Amino acid sequence: MSPLSSLLTLLAAGLWQWLAIAFALGYLLGSIPFGLLLTRAAGLGDVRAIGSGNIGATNVLRTGNKGLAAATLLLDGLKGTAAVLIADHYFGQGAALLAGLGAFLGHLFPIWLKFKGGKGVATFIGVLLGLAWQGAAVFGLVWLAVATATRYSSLAALVAAAAVPVALYAMGKPEVAGLAAIMTLLILIKHRGNIARLIAGVEPRIGAKG
């Protein structure tokens, strides 16, 4: 059964509450601010007070602790994967789509932080791993190619995110492609500062000092 068929089946059966539960579960998992929690636990203070003020792995890296940055990246991704897999197990693929969207929105707009969260790339990848690992693979390959060619991490993430919906649609996964397109649009909006710096030629490159 496709994700869309699963979703329609639940709606036709009047089980919309299970869809709401799946979305809420995803949102609450996605709202966990691992970057903030890890840096505070390590005695590094509030990560929102440094760099970009973001709670994601890139800003955690600005503390100088690569281990914490890697842990943030991993956990921000896995919360998206967990939301999808739990919802899929209990409610089906249609609910898994909503849980993935919920997790992504939770990371971007966490209720615990007055709806000021991260930029969503790690959670985007995590959601893809749970729904269609091929999308995550496409993201990784495109990111690596663009980052190697340009040494701009932000540009690589934006191009890779934009490639995913197209690739998933071509692979015959239209429902996941549609969700990926929504997430990609939000990633672009969240990266508007990076886009402005890329256009101005002042965006830091990978490995740049200062």
C-alpha cells in the first residue's frame, strides 16, 4: 500500500485522530533541541549566544567541540528517522509521512524555544532515511559533489535538498517527493541569510579561518 493509499484509508475509516497523534509525536520528537542540550551539558553555555545563534550542528561546531557537533548532527537526524519509523509501525505509511513533516517542523519551530529552531538539514536527511533511503543517498552524493567543487557547505545543502524531490519523483515515489519538496522550500527560506551571503560573495567556505 502506498503512503497516499494508507493515508486515505485512515481518513475513510474516520481514524483521523491517529494521523493527528502521528503528527504530534513527530513534532514533539523534532522539537528536542539536541544542540542546546548537549552544549549546556558540556558546560559550554547557550549555543544560541554564539555564531549564528542557531541550535544546529554547524553552530555547535563553533564552540570548538567537534564531537558535540557530530553528536548534534546525528541526533537531529535520528529524531526524524525515529518519528517516521514509530508512526509507520503503529499507524502505517500515510501516518509516517505526517510524522516526518511534524518532526521537521518541530526542529524548525520548537515549542520549547519560542518556535526559534534550526535550519532543518539534518532532520530532513533523517526523515528521508525513514521514508525513502534513496532520497538520503541522493542528498549525500549531490552534497559531496557540490561541496567538493565549491567548498560552500550551505550551497551544497541547498542544491542537494532541491535535487531530492526531483530524484524521488523520478524513482516513482511521488508522495515522499511531495513531502521532500515542502521541506526543501522551508530549508530555502531558513537559509535566506546564507543565500544572500552567497550572492554577495561573502559566505564562508569549508575550512575557512575566522
